[in-house]
Amino acid sequence: MSDLEQLPFEISVEEVRQLLDVGADMLLIDCRRPEEHDIASIPTATLLPMHEITQRLVEIDSYRQRRIVVHCHHGGRSERVASWLREQGFQGAQNMVGGIDAWSARIAPDVPRY
């Protein structure tokens, strides 16, 4: 079993912050709509809206054997996207529990809540 296969499906905002702080090799995907991203965002996140993921999968193919953390507003859409990515062979895909709302509440109060 690879290290990626051992990663839990869910990851907390605190764990994501720690990974970002140490410069971990990972891709942070924001799967919300562009207008939501305009309201509040995590600077290092790549905007890849849920409705575009199937058409834009080639853009993240280099992360097939690396960690991918997906977030949305509260965690519902990102859970579906991370699950779908795992089905496509991205075993390192994880869902950031609580989404950007939890990020705003517990990590970065300067990020607006909506």
C-alpha cells in the first residue's frame, strides 16, 4: 500500500494550515464557483470549480501521485470532488472538513465569512 492510499479521506483545517506552513508538496483546490472565490479565498488555493473538474482534469494530472486537498464553502461539494478524484486514481485526494467557513473561523479570521 502506498503512502497516498494510507491518507485519510478527511483532513482538518488545522492540518491543512500545518502542511502549508511547512511547504508540503500538495495541491489545494477550491471547487467553489468563481463568485464565491471572489468573496473569500485561501491565497495558495487553485480555483477549479466543481462543474469544470471533468473537463479540466488534465490540468492536475501531475498530482495523480501526490496529495490534493479540496475545499468548498462548508465541505459538501469538496467531499464529492475528492471522492470522485479518488475514483479517477488520485489516491491522495482529501476533503478539507468544514471548508473555507471553518478556515475563516479557526485559522484566518481576516478571510470573510458568507
